[in-house]
Amino acid sequence: MTDYYYELIVEPDDNLEVFTDLLAALTNEAIEELDGKVIARSEEDLIDVKEGIEKFSQAININCTITLTKKENKDWIKQYQESVKSVEVGKFFVRPSWDEKREDKIDIIIDPALSFGSGHHETTSSCLEAISSYAKEDYEVLDVGTGSGILAIAASKLGCKVDICDTDEVCIKDTTSNFELNSTNFNEAWIGSANSVKDKKYDMVIANIVADVLVFIHKDLKKCLKDDGILVISGILDKHKDKVLKKFNDLEQLELIHKNEWITVIFKNRS
């Protein structure tokens, strides 16, 4: 990679498509069309291309603003990595793989991917706090809508035996990779939701989804709980709190965590 590159911006008053075709013919570089402008970038100087377009615009009598700039070629990968920050939540330190771990915290490695859950969002961090406070060693835990798997990994790091499920196959694949990255493992995984659980009961069930889905599957979540089992639900906006809590009023509410506009609630099954 060279230290610099050249950016040529062509902004005609009319006939943008004609100038786009011309720029494509004059350079082998990729071209971007944006807001009435056409942009070419190259590690080679584009001065000859600029002069050619100037002469063309004069010949067809269309006013055209043409700007050629020499810019620093930044290391975009390094810049991206620096933008992804580690976060300390409860007993855990959640970090991307290129960051250093903290010796005083339980280490969780989550590299950004398509699936949801890196520890920064209010719902994820609140669930991590709940797991820190309520999960115990040898607990059987179900993570419903596992996403990146961060919550299941956190429970596993505390010595829990975890099952995971998600309706998105991509999330299950991401979770499997993230468990491997964290040198830990889950028990069972399936594509689907809590309604696939038949006879098994759990000490803790976690569902960080959205309010409407929590309302829809509330019976399935409760059926999965052991007597005195802990249920953690999240992904609830303030405005949906009452309609969600109404579906779980047969459980004992232990704690409500409020972060900005998001709600996480921890319940205990009444035995």
C-alpha cells in the first residue's frame, strides 16, 4: 500500500451519466456515484484524467466542477480495530481478539460480526450484570435468541452448563465460533426457540430479544424454568414495559435494570 492516493471528484451541472461513462473510460479504477457527483480514486496521479474531462466539458458546453486531491492512505483495518472498544461489565471484560485481556476480570472475546451482542448495547450489558449476580456454578442455562453467544459464553465461564438456540442459522454458526474462540463449550444448540424444549427444565433462562417476541413466547420461557429458576428477559423499550411485565406477573420480580430507554428484568419462578 502506498502512502498516498488521489481522489478525483467530478460534479457536472447536467448529464451526470455522460461524465460517469467518460470517467470509466479514462481510468481502470472503481468509480463511485454519489449525490450528483462521480468519484474516482487511484494510487496513480489522475491529473491527465482531470484535464481530459475539463476539455470535454468545455467542448459540450456543460459547466463542471472538477477537484483532484492527494490524500493520505490510512490503514483502514487498524483504524477499524481501534474503533471497537473493550467493555467492563459485572464480573466480565468483553474485548475483541486484538485487545489485551484484564487479569482481574473474566475474559470474554467477541469479535464484531453479523450477529447481535458485543457487550456495548444496554440490553447486553444489563444481561451480563444479571448473569454476574444470579448465575451459579453447575446451573443449567438456556440462552434463547443467543445472537453472538456472549451471554451463553458468560454463563459458561461461570461454570454453568449452557444450551443455546436462535431462529437465525447465522447466529448459531457465529456462536459456535465464539465459543471456540473463548476455549469453552455449550451442551446443545438448535435453530428455533424455547418451544423446542420438551422435558428439560433450567436453573436460568435468558432471553434478550424484543418486547413483542417476549410477549409471544412468554409461556414457553416459563415452562423451561425449574422451581425457583431464574428468568432474565431483556430487549424491552420503556414504552413496552407494562405489556411485557403483565405476561410475567405470576413470577416473582427480583430486579429491574434500567439503562437509558432499555429495560432488563430478572424474575424467580414461584415454586
